[in-house]
Amino acid sequence: MTSNAAHFSISPLELCVDFDFVQNAEFGRLFYDSTFLSAALFTSSAINDLATSSRRQPSGETLFYLRRTLSTLHGKLDRKDAHRANSTILVIITLALLSIVFGDLEAASAHIAGLHRVVELCGGLKFLRQKAKLHYKIER
């Protein structure tokens, strides 16, 4: 019991991050959000590329999932209020981070600009203050 109390007093991340994967909202998105699923497959393939290749180039499979993610994201953004879905923001964050990892700073800059625009459409800092976990993910 004492170690649990010490853990929670030392780790403020528990207030911002939901560590329970089974109940995590992002896990559920895999089943009903094709853009989020494509981004998850893209991320998985990209991590595999980075772990198994000495060069930092995405494989054909990774590029396939990237194209599918971008295509479904563009289709999603054409719908009214699509920018309000947390999954949209999480996919854009994923695209920006992996662009940086693969050294494509031009793409990363475009994704970050898109993320900024989406957050502004949602209400800017006022919106982020209401969603602590999402705010934390964007800030890191």
C-alpha cells in the first residue's frame, strides 16, 4: 500500500495519461476508424523498418500504409466537423513524428502546420485545456 501511495505522489503522468490499454479510447478506435487503423498499421510497419534496417528508409509496405493513411485522412477531413475527432489529431501527430524519424522535415512541417490548424479550428488553447491527455500528447 505504501509503495502505491509513493508511486502516485511521484508520478504526475497518471493525471494526464491513461495507462490502462484495454479501456483506452485509442484501442477502440482501431475497430471503427479506418484512418486510425491505417495510421496504426503505418506506425507498426515503420517501427519494423527502423528495427530491421540499417538505413532509415521506409519499406514498400510502410509507404503503402502511409498512402492509405493520407488518403483516408484527406477523405475524413472533407467531412463536416471531422477536425473535432481526437483520432484525427492523433493521426496527424503520428504522421508528424514518423516524418521526423525518417528525416522528412518538409512533411513533418506540413503535418505540424495541419495540426496547428486543426487545434485552432477546435478552439485553440481553450479546447486543449479541456482535454488534458490530448494536450499532453501534442506537447510532447
